[in-house]
Amino acid sequence: MVKRWYWGSNDALVISILTHRNEKQRKLIQNEYNDKYNVDIFATGDKKLIYEPEDKVIRYEVRSDLSNFELAVLLWTFERAERDVFLVRKAIADSNFLLLIEIYCTRSSLDLISLVYFHCFLCFDRKEYPSDGLHFTIESGMLKDPEFKKQLAYPLMTLYRYEGRQVDEMLAESEANLLHEKILEKAYTHPKVIEILTSGSRTQLRATLNHYESKFGNSINKDLKADPNDPDLKLLRVCTKCQMYPERHFAKALRLAINKPEVDEFTLTNIITSRAEIDMQLIKKEYHRKYGAHLDRDIAEHTSGSYREILLALLGVGNAEELS
């Protein structure tokens, strides 16, 4: 049974219901709520709307005054493609190219197809962009960015990349040699470097990077730290780590978000809602392995209220009291 609710009326019940439902079940709850009360579940709340009802798709440009809890509920209840559309649009609006690369390097081909399909539907509904709306949106958002960023992003946006296990070892060795040569030359943004890191299958890339480390003694990311402050090198490191070891990337991102002078709550919300049904257990293990700390305890210590409770629930913890 779905009862009409308002933000702040019973957060504990909302957390209990939504965090124990899978994506399909959450969508059914949304549909049932909308049918029963003739209003979108996200358009209600304490005399303030998450988005204007006359523009149903404006929810992908959520108001900046939403609470962290409201945003967490919103992102968690979205279908995966909806959530990714929201994150891509936010990345562009905020000129957050690292977030954009993170999204495209950690999603499957099917995820990217769904993202593009949903974005095209959104743009068509709003008469906003042509049918190739996603590429148009990203290009428009990066007009002032260096050409390197476009060269890096576009191959990653390819709708289909081979996801099988077949590997060409000779090609992997050749690519490893080429990467090492260009890194020694400090030609980090060379088109061939970008092509190798973005265009092939992740299985092939893993073979290439294994050859690189075996032959030259360092992981490629270590060699890409020649200048830790170089933003282009940082993008390349994120690109490789997200594709090869996403759990390591997300564990580090969560640690950095928690340890900032002011906790980066958007990063916490984004990662936990996006990865809860994918690899959160791996992320928690990696977090503990690398930092000797428990992610759920760190989250509990640095957040509060309903926001803390929904994050802990998505991490698999009943409530904050269980950690004491």
C-alpha cells in the first residue's frame, strides 16, 4: 500500500521502504504513487516542489536548495539511466569533467545506450536539442575546454565497446611499448595514447597495462604521476583506474570527500546511490584495505540525521546505533 507522504513527514519510513527495494520495485512504487495521487512522488513536499509540475523533466536540473537527504532519495529512486542523465547534465553545468569521465569509464555499453536513449527522450520532450542530444549537450558544455578533453571524452561515449574476454596479446604488447615511449617523451596527450586508453575493450586494455607493468616495472598510473598537479595527467589516471579498478577509484574518492574540511556530500551521495547495487561491497573492502578504516563508520561520524541514515542503509547498515 502506497500512502501519500511529504518531505520530512516520516523520513525513517521512506528510508525503510526505498532502501530495501531493487530498481524495478522502486519504479513500481513511483508508478503506483503517481497513479493513486495523480502527482509525481518527487513533486511533493512541505509546500516546496523539487521541480515545477508544469515541466515534469526539470527534475534533471534539481534545485540547488534541496537537502542532502532529498537529493539522496531522488537519485536512489531514479532508474539507472535517469540517474546517469542527471549526473551527466550536472557534470556539464558544473564544468566537472572528472565526473563526466568517471561516468563514462564505469558504465557498461548497455548502460551507455540506455543513457543516450533516455537523454534523447528528455531532449525531444523539451524540444531542447536535436536527436543526438547527448553528444550535442556535452560538446556545448565543453566549448571552452581544451581539445584534449574532447579527444578523451568522445571515444568513451561510444555506444558499443566489445565486452568479451578475447585478447590480442601481440597488440597488447605493441600498445604497451607505445604507451611507454610516449610517456618517456612526456607526450601524454598524444592521439595514440588517448586512443589506446579509451577506444578498445576493457579486457584488451587490461592486457595492455599488464604488459606495461610487467615489462617496465611500474604501473602506468605511477608513471602518469610525473607531475601530480598536471590536470591532463589526472584525467588520464582517472580514466585508466575507473576502467580497470573502479572500486579503487571510488574508495579513494569517498575518502577524499569525507576528509575535506567540509564534507563533500554530493560526492558521497553520487557514489553511494550509483554503486549500491553494483559493487559497493568491493568498494567497502578496498576502503578498509587501503585506509584501515570502515567506510560505514566514517560515514556515520561525518554525516547526521536522515541523510546519514539513508547512506548507512544503502551501505547495508540498519542505522547509526548499530555502529556504536
